[in-house]
Amino acid sequence: MDPHLNILVIDDETNICEGIKRALRPQGFSVEAAGSGQEGLQKLREGGFGLVLLDVMMPDISGIDLIPAIHQIDPDIICIIITGYATVELAIRAIKQGAYNFLTKPFSVDELTLAVNQGIEHQRLSLESKRLQAAEAEARHLIDEKTRLEELDKAKKLFFRLMTHELQAPLSAIQSYLQLMLEEYLTPEQHKEFLQKCIVRLDEERKLIGDLMELGRLQAIGPAPDTAPVQLDEILHKVVGDLESQVVQKNLKLTVEIQEQLPAVNGSPKLFKSLWENLLGNAIKYTLPGGEVTASLQVEKDQVVGQVRDTGIGIPAEEQGRLFSEFFRAKNAKALSLRGTGLGLVIVKRIIDGAGGNLRVESEEGKGSTFTFNLPPLAKPELQGADEK
Ligand code: ADP
């Protein structure tokens, strides 16, 4: 049987309960009765009722005050109030509590049947409208999901197209250098020069493959396997040492500013090294000889804040929106004919995102760039635990 045809009468007057049973059962309704609010709630919890006829005056509780508890059990149950004195105040209070209709005692079988049928129809319509709303929401969700997957697919295809192009470029160059060398028109000096060019292009290819592999590893879900408490300042000092020869070669002024007693952060030492190598490497690469590069670390608003500033070529404003897209290289960087993969900043952003921080950039073409990231510091107890190891 349709469970919504099951009716519960909650009334302490047995003759009312019996009268309602006698009136409704011959019409195919299943009717049960409860003599108190508590008994009524107990029966409703067992489930299966679609409509409740509720007496206002009961010894344990007023029927009106019972409505919220009934709707907590099942918000779709229709509540019809039975009262001896229907006043406007009572009606307002009952409707506010969620009553659907009233029956004023004494009522006829026809009045009772009409109220019950209207209640059931109301419930059918409201359930139908809820079902439609849910179906609409599901359809919208599916459309959004489809759009998201299509965009992902498009991005993936674009990535593979660009990757193939980038991987092919150095190989094609090497092939044409070797071809020229085979043709034997070159002097021994030119031979040497072309071999040198081959080495540069091979190095470019190796760097590209390395960045692609790092990017692939960063796609993996969850923290990196070597995640540990990390002192970012120690890693920064190591990277500065590694890059020193480039700084000297370009006659740059490199300054490192580190706040004392910097808290550790949680993450992979290898990835944080890569983060500094990319940010500092870019600052050195894109700053003209004689310029300045500053790396700093400090605590600001409970976050560890790292920054790399340079007085380099900057990034054109109209291109800054694409800075974190794979293989992107700004036109002024390309014009300088400096080699690059266009993957370094994507890697940096993924490292920061993965460690729960964020990365931002401020840059002005011809004046310089500032890359700033913040990371949550490691909670002290964990840090102590790590020190004890
Ligand atoms: P690349 O290998 O080309 O340096 P990145 O992903 O590290 O790749 O950087 C992407 C582009 O962002 C660079 O090609 C350059 O146009 C711009 N860029 C990054 N860092 C700087 C910087 N410090 N100064 C100026 N331009 C920068």
C-alpha cells in the first residue's frame, strides 16, 4: 500500500479516534491511533505514515507544539489540527509551526474526507516538486561535470600538442646541425661551434624532460613520500651557493634576508629546493648584468613568507594572466633569446599549492618582478617530535 495513505490520529479522546477510523477505513485509508503526543511520536518513528490528525488539547503536550517534532521525523508528513475552538491566533500559531489545515469539532465525515484528501494531494504535489527540483539539480550537476571534463580534455590535448612541439624543437635543431656537419663544407672551427650548439640543445632537451618528469610526479595525489619538517632558510642558502657562479658571471648583487628563528614548514626538501631553484634561477636569468636580486624569508600573520625580488626585465602586464600556464614564455623573455621550458613556474605553483600555501606575483615590464609565497608553519609539537628523532 502507498505509505502516504497511512493516517495516524493523535488524540487522547478515544471516541474521536474511533470515529475517524470508522469514517476513513471504508474509503481505503489505513488509520491508526495514539492516545498521547509521546505515543504518537513513537509510532511515527517506526515510519510509514503520510498524514497526522492532531488534537490541540492533550494532557502531555499541545498538538501544535508537537508539529516540529513530527517534521523532524519526516518533513513531508501532513499535519491537520483538530480543535474545538478555532481562533485566528490559534490558526496563525499552528501554521507557523507547520500545520497544513484545521478541522473544527464537531466535523462531518465529508469535511474530514475533504481535509484528508486535500492534505494527501498537497503532499503528492510537494513530493513531486521536490523530485523535479532534485532531478533538475542533478541535471545541472551533470552538465557542469560534462563541461569540466570537456575543459580538462581540451587542456590535456593542448598540453600534449605543446609538449610534442617543445620536445621536437631541440631535436630538429640538432638534426640540422649534424646534417650540415655531414656535408663537409664546414671548417674545423665551425665543426666545433656546431658541436657546441648540439650540446646546448641537448641540454635544453634534458632540462625539458626533467621538468616534465617533475610535473608528472607533482600530479600524484597526496603528500610527497619524503615529506618532513623543513627549514626553508637552510635550503635557500644551499641553492644560493649552487647559483653563485651565475650571479658572479652576470655581475648581479644578490642579497639574502632571513628572519631569525624561522619556523619549519611541512613538505618535501627536494620540492622546496626545486622551488628556490626555479624562483631564484628565473630572477638571475631575467635580470640584466649589474642588476639586483633579493631573496627573503620571514613570518607574517602566522605564515612563513618567502619572496624573490629582482630588478630585471619584468613581465608585460597583458601576459601576466598566463604566467602559470604550461610552456608559457613572455615575449620579452623570448626576445632576450634566453632558453627556458616554460614549466618552472607551473612547478613552483604546484609545489606551493600542494603544501597548502599560495603564490602571487607583482611585476612591471622593464622594472622588475617580485614573487611571493606563503606557507603554513609547522605546529610546534610536531617540530619538537621531529627534532627528537
Ligand atoms: P622559463 O623556463 O621560461 O623560465 P618559467 O615557467 O620559469 O619558464 O617562467 C615562465 C615565464 O615567466 C618566463 O619565460 C618569463 O617570461 C616569465 N618570468 C618568470 N620569472 C621571471 C622573472 N623573474 N622576471 C621576468 N620574467 C619572468
